[in-house]
Amino acid sequence: MGRRFQEKVDNEELARLESDVGPIRVLMPNIKINEMFAIADNILGGRRVSVICADGKTRMARIPGKMRRRQWVREGDLIIVWPWDFQDSKADVKHRYSKTQAIYLSRKGVLPEIVDLFGSGEELQEETDDSGIWSDSPKNTNSEDDETNDDNTESNDDEDINSDDIDDLFG
């Protein structure tokens, strides 16, 4: 199994969207027909996803056939849902926002607090920085793991294998 595609923030697109002082340039939910923002909470399988809606309710939403292979919905994605009239616990997914569009809407202040997981977007840009991911994190976690392994081997007198020997075996 391969790794899933991690969607990144497109800084050029975000700057282009924010340069417009006028109206919002992305698709908005139609309040007249009861569409609303939601966050994908859990992927249930079989074209179903559990969502947390802007009104605070958790609904089971279904992904329509025309979106199924073109726009993949993942956990944490900002989407537009349309709750059913006859069964309030279910909804249809109408649109999925890219990460760049979600940050843009968050900065504009359009998103309700319950679905505004994107903040100002500065934290997301720091997390995707390659130098921060690969230089600091593995060294710190490995040194802590080595210290705990040393404590475990000293406490267990039954084990004759030293942690240095293990490091030599696995490189």
C-alpha cells in the first residue's frame, strides 16, 4: 500500500484569492436550500462519511456518484453538505474545498467556529516545512527512545543483550 497524497497549501493561489478585496471567490453554501459547511469526521466506507455540521449535529453524509472518483473526501476536509428534509441525521455532500480554499475562507471569517479547524493558516505552513519535519523531530524522538531502552535493559537482569548491540544489528 502506498502513502496517501498529502494536500499542500498553494501559496500563490492563496495570495491571488486574498488580493481580491471584493466578494469571496469560492463556492459558498446556498442558505436558501439549507446547505451548510461541515468537516469530514470519519470515513465509513461505501460512499459514506460521518460529518460534523455547522449547526453542531453529527450526520452521516453520502458522496454522490459524480464526486466519487473526481474529488476524494478525506478526514478533516471542509465540505458543503445538504441535510435531508425527511431524515435530519443524514445529508448529501455537495462540494469539497481544497486546503488552500479552506484557509482562505477561515481568514475571511466566513466559517462558523465549530468547523473552523484551519485557523489563520500559518500553523499549517509551518507543519509542512520540510526542514522542520526531517531535522528536529527524528533526532529528538530517537534520543528519548534510546534513553528509555537503556533504562529498560538495566532494570531487566534476565536480558543479556545490550542496547548498543541492538543498535549495531539494526543500524
